[in-house]
Amino acid sequence: MNATVLLLFGWALSVIAGFLAIMAVTAAGFGEFEPAKVFVFTAMITAFFATALLAGFRGRNARAGRAATTVLMLLIWFGLPVFAAMPFFALQVIPTFSGAYFEAVSGLTTTGATVIQSLDDMPRSIILWRALLQGIGGGLTLLTAVLLLAPFDAALSPVQSTVPGYEAGDLPKSVLSTSRDILPVYVALIMFCFAGLLLSGLPVVDAIVYALTSVSTGGFSATNAGISSYQAPIAELILCLAMLAGATSFLAHRADLIRLPAGGHADVPETRVLLAIALLAALVLGAITVVESASSIDEPTNPFNALRYGAFRAISLITTTGLDNAPTTAVAVPFVVVLGLIMIGGAAFSTSGGLKIFRVSVLMAQAHRELKRLIHPHAVSRARAAGKSFSIETVKPVWSLLFVFLFTAGLIALVLALQGESYETALMAALAALSNAGPAMGMALGEGGSVHNFATMTQVSKLTLTAGMVIGRLEILAVLGLVGWWWHNRI
């Protein structure tokens, strides 16, 4: 294996060790001394492996191509959760290591699926650790987008020419430059969200949790009741803004913050498309809430609250976050609406999952052009998507990605169905894993949907979904590209 890959994995482990040490101090500050001991022990184990890798491969840097970069990302997404899962298992918060590993992968990939059935019984340090994993995972997602996707395929990245810090072949320098340019913007957004939530009346711990899980579009909650328990419309508005910030391009955020003459959101049509989809979905979901509640035996939902629930749910789904502000008695979001929104996802170079708006726009624009050709076979028309022109060479990998995405979702759903899950649960769980939108399953399946179903799934189902979460984060074509490279070199 490339020495640079192992060296950078050692640095990633050292970061996890540092955060584990911080959590040990935090747990002690809460008076949770048993969790504090576990965090200290886990930090020491993680630091040991990190030190071994850093000492063994320091000074042995080698040029790293696309295959080495993909291997590094696979190692990070599959390897880091092994250490991140230890506190869950050691404290018996989750009784099996496979379940603890599922929780850690779900956190780092910002999926938000959980096997913990009672958050209110958890130590506060564990609640914070879950949220911190999603905060770390959001940063890793941005690094993955810049280092793995942008430099290689224009079809996968509509703004690749504006990626800062990337230097082909020099992976350590690319990681350092990208971290310096992108991560401060990410951290600043989390801090702004935390301050706003604190001022809106949320407790300190809850404000930290939701700041981390909203900007990262992760979706882990601080309590069983979730957002609806606070009855704080201002906090919900702040969370909506945070989720939208996480689901739009961080390159555009950076350009706006440093006041570049171009490259901000004014030049990124994906942002306008995202807002338009969110607005339309909010109106639809609000109308459904009003109609459904009017025919129920419970007290009807007034139009203001219906629109409020609809807007929050729409933004939460299109950003693949999965947080819900509606009470448990509220109607479930229609199954097809949930599937459609989480599959679309957010913008390129964001922390959201899904296919991404640019790719969906390419598919729609190409379909429109083909329909026009049926009417005017000899007409010459220029295809544009999300404000950018594209050729048939751009469409090919996007169609390939869609096909492989749907095929993989079907394969995962088949495995879950063979393990005894219902059709709805299997399909929703598969697409939620690939789109990194785990909590969305609860909105479609009704009260307790995501918690109950993930917690009671078999180990085979959990491991299959774990692989789906990582594949969704790495982008399926990147993983297939690595498999093809390995097979080509083998034969």
C-alpha cells in the first residue's frame, strides 16, 4: 500500500484521538466519570495506532494518484469508525460491536441512522460524541469531494476549476491546502448556528448537538422528542438556514466570505434550484398536512403550523438531514416524496448526500433536449444544466452514476428483504443509506420508524447498510473506478 496513504491515515487517527481526549475532559466536567475513563482509554488506543503509523511512514512520501486517493478515503471511512465505536460498545450503550460500528459509520458519514432507542437515558457525553462524529464527518465529506471527485471528472463536479489547494499527485499538500481553505468556513457556520440556537433558548448541550448535526446535514437528535419538544420557531428557522448552508456549495460560501468578485452563490445556479425545490416541497407538504389533519379525529393543524412543519420537513429532506419538527401525531410524509427529495440531495461540494442537483439537472436537460429532437430532428440546441453548458460526454457518466446508484439501492433492498424486512422498509433504508439520509425513514414510515427499524434489523442488514453509507459518501463511480483499476492491474 502507498506509504502516503498510511501516513495520512495515521494523521486522521491522531485527529480522532484528540477529539476522544477532549470528550474525556468534557465527560469529567459533566461528572460522568465512567464515560470519562472509557474516552481516555479509547484515546490512548487510537493514539498508539496513530503514532505507529506516523513514526513508521514519516519521510516516505510517495506520489499518490486517483487509486491511492480512493484507497485512502475507503480506509478513513471504514477504519476510523472502528475506533470511534469503542465508547458506545465499552459503555454498553450499544450491546454489540456491530451495532456500535453501525452507529459510528452513520455518524461519520452524516447519515444519521441510529440503533439507540432511548436517547434520554444516554450520558450527555455520549450524545455529544455522536454529534461530534457528524461534525467531523461533514469536514471529511468536504475533503472527499475536493480531493477525490473534483480533480478527475467534470461530470461529477460542475465547479472543479474553482477548487482551491489541489495539486495532482501531491496528496499531503492537497489535504493541507484544502483543509486550510475550506474547513474554517465549515467551522464558522457551526459556530454561528450554535450561537443562534443558544440565543433562541435551547440548552447549551442541545445547541451544540444541533449546530453540529444541522450544518453537517447529519440528523442526529439530542433527545427522543427531537426538535418538536422545544416549540421554538426561531430555533427551527436557524436550523433551516443551517441545513441549507450545509447543502449548498462551500466553495460559494468561501467566495462570499472573502468577497471575491465572482464564484459566490450569485454564480452558482444550484443554490437557486435548491431553494426552488425546497419552496415547492414546503407548499406541497404543508397542504398535505392541512388536508390530512382536517380529516383526522385529532385537533386539526392550523395553516401556520402546517406550513411551518412542511417547510422544515422539505428543507430537512432535500438537504438529506432528516430532522423533524412535527409532533409524533403529525401525518407521515408521502413515501414517494421522501424518496424523491433525498435522492436529489443538495449541491456539489456540500455536506449533503443524494445524487446532487447538478447531475439531476443534467439528466432533466438532456431528456428535454431529446424530446425537442423528436419534434425538430434537425434543430441544433445547446444543453444547459444549473447554469452551465454540457455535452454528451458529460451526460454519459451521469447516466452511469444513476444506473449504478439505482442498481446498488436495489441490491441493498434485496438483502434487507431476504433478512425479513418489509418492502417499504427495505427500499427506504437502502435509499436512505446511499443518500446519507437515515432519519428520513422515520418521516415516511411514521412514528418511531427509523429508530425501531434500524435497532431491530439483523447484523447482516446493518453491515449491508454500513457499506451503503460509505459507498454513498465516496460516490459509487469512484469505488467502481478503484475496483476496475485493481482488476486491470491484476490481470
